[in-house]
Amino acid sequence: MSNSEQLLTFAEKLIREKMDNCLSDLQRTVLLTTLQENKKTYDQIADECGYSPKYLKQDVAPKLWQLLSEVLNKKITKFNIKTILEEQMRHQEPVIEILPTTFAVSSPTSEKGNILLVDDQPENLKLLSNLLEEQGYEVQQAINGVIALQAVAVSSPDVILLDIYMPELDGYTVCQKLKVHPKTQDIPVIFVSALDEAWDKVKAFSVGGSDYITKPFKTVEVLARVENQLKVRQLQLKVKYLQQQLEEKNQQLQQILQKSSSIDC
């Protein structure tokens, strides 16, 4: 794999982790061409891919650089993206060091999924963490709602297991804050609580919860509900990707019809 392809893969990984998003085929082509330091203009790229230059220059490219700017927390342009990505690849780990010591991060990302556990009781965190890690999940822990929100801001988990009654911010409030933010609103939240009243469950779902597990929980139930939410999440991401592809194909079809119409005239 060439250096430019490695940088592209790294950029896409950051976008998935931090924005829960993915690049369209056209955005990927623009980014790879830029990373290869190819001197092609936007007009040339658009022509080769069958799109209008106006669509690429006024829609696709600006959205690409804006997305990367949000992911990398820097003003990104086609002139600095390669340098910044290379620097980020050399220093991937330091961002973890600034987190509070009560927030533990496992090292390599698991293919099965990344689970964030939020509970103010250390024994509960330990029990759930051991259970999920034995199944191959990457597990992060937060001892309260404030730390949980900080953790999600750094790296979006695939699923959150969230206790309800905690100091400072309760689980309901944490979930509400996640659901109003575009970057985190689609992360599945499974409430895990000793509260078993119907009202508690209704409120959990009303603030955006995806599922509810009552303590004391059963191992098989926790694993089944986590796996189910991961499948739902994967389907959501696939739909989002297909929608982007459809938008591009529709744009391409419109360009073809316009060209055909002008030829007929």
C-alpha cells in the first residue's frame, strides 16, 4: 500500500470514529488525488468521474474539507491535508493521555465493536467490562456522566451501556445531550438500571434510549442486547453510505440527461 493510500485509510478511520460518517466515492477520489500530489484540477477530476465541475467544486470538495476540518480540529485545505495527516499518523496516541485517569481506554480497536460503560459503581464497571472483553469487545469505562461525554467527544463508541442514577449528571441527562448532537445522536444507548418500574423504562426510551436492561442482569441477556444494537448500528451506517452513493448517481444521471438534451437540440 502506498503512502497516499495509507493516509486515505487513516483519514477514513478518523471520520468513522469521530463523526460516524464515511466518504462518498467522489470525495474519496478527490482526497486520494490530493494526497498523491497529483496536479489534476477539479475540472479534470469531475470530467474523469462523469460529474459536473460545478457540483464537485461547489458541493463535494467544500464538504470534504469541512468534514476533515471538524475531524482534525484544524482548518483543512487541499494544500495542507497531506502534511497534517502525516503528522496525525505519527502522533495518534497522545490524545488519550489528556483524558482523566478514571477513564480507561483499551488499546487496539476490536473488530467486534467498541463499548462504552458508564456507571458510578466500580464493581459494576468491572463485572460488565470482564464480561464484554471475554467476548472480544473493546471496552471503555467512565465513572460518571461528565467523563462519559468527554470520552465520546474524543472517540465515538459503537454502543453505550448507561446507568441511570449517577452524581452530577444522571443517565437520562447524558442520553439527552448525546441525542441533540449530530455527531453522537445515532449511537445506540442501552440503559442498565436497577429501576424496574414501567415509568422508568418509558422515560429511558423517551430521551432516546435504544434498549433497557434491568439489574441484576443476566449474562446472556446483556450479550444478546449488545449484539442486536451493534447490528442495528451497522445497518444504519450502511444505509447512510448507500444514500450518499445514490445522491452521487442521481447527480451523474442528471448530467448525462442534460448532455443528451443539449445534443438533441
